[in-house]
Amino acid sequence: MLSRAIGVDVLTSYADIDVADMSDKSTTTATDELEKVERAIYNEAGVSQLQFNSDGNIALTNSILNDEASMYNLIVQFESFLNLILQPFNKSPKKCYYRAEILNTTIYNYKDMAKLYKEQAQMGYTKMLPQIALGHTQSSILANAYFENDILDLVRVFIPPLTSNTMNAEALQNRGNTSGKSNGNDSG
């Protein structure tokens, strides 16, 4: 309004004037001076502040993943060390070969690893890894399998549903045998 007025540079009011602070007072970044300085350092470096420490609801998950990744090399070194100790026992590797392997299971990922190992077992990979990931020992797995299959004969009682990966010709023949004739495997 007064841009064309001659001799007027600044127009002020007769009343008191305060600058309105529009920043949110509830956040720590607005009130924490150290946070402001830290953010400025990351910004000047051109690096994300969340690269090493994230904040929010996924901070703990990312921290655990970073810890697991940093420990992976140490686990590989322990495996190599154990295999060096076992090497003298492998005098006749054609009969028996000893090897140490440390699975990548932790208290945080054992459920996911057990599911992954189970999916691999469905495709023909080892059946022991899902149970090992859940904390069972190899000897208890074998003892339970022997007890359930050979002693209790549960393989004939609890028959899992057949799928394309578990179906075989014998199962198809037995499935078609509905006339009540025994196939020679029934007892009693």
C-alpha cells in the first residue's frame, strides 16, 4: 500500500508486536538443541541421519538386524576354527566325515528360520533343520522319530494329507483300494 510513498522505509504499528513461533513445542527436535546440531551435521555431510540409528517403530528391528549382520563374520570364524579342530578326526573320510556347522538362528528369528527350513524339507531337503531351529537336539529328534515310527507305529495311524510333493505310486494304489481287500499290511 505504501510502496510509492516518498520517505517511508518501514511502517510499524503503535501497538506491541511479537513474532509468532509456529514450531511444535511437543517434539523433542524443536526443544533439544543437541538434536538440532546433530541433524545439521548429518545434513551437511549429505548422509541420512537414520543410516545407523533409526527411530520410530522399526528402530529395534533394524538394530537387531545390524547386530546379527555384524556377528555373522564371527560365527563363520568359529565354524572354521571348529572344523580345524575336527580335521584330525577325518582320517578315513570315506567312512565318516566330521564337520561343524552353526545355524543362523537367534532368539529373534528362530520362527522365521523354522518356517524356511520346513519349506525346504517339503522340497526334499533335510527334515531335521526345522526342529533344530526350534531348539531340539539331534539325538532327541532321532529318538522321537524311532519311538513314534517303530515302537508306536504312528506312521500307519497319523497319515498326513497327500500333496504333489508327498504323493507316490503306492499311496495312489492304496487310495484306490476301496473294496475292503487288505493289501497285506494290515494286522489283526
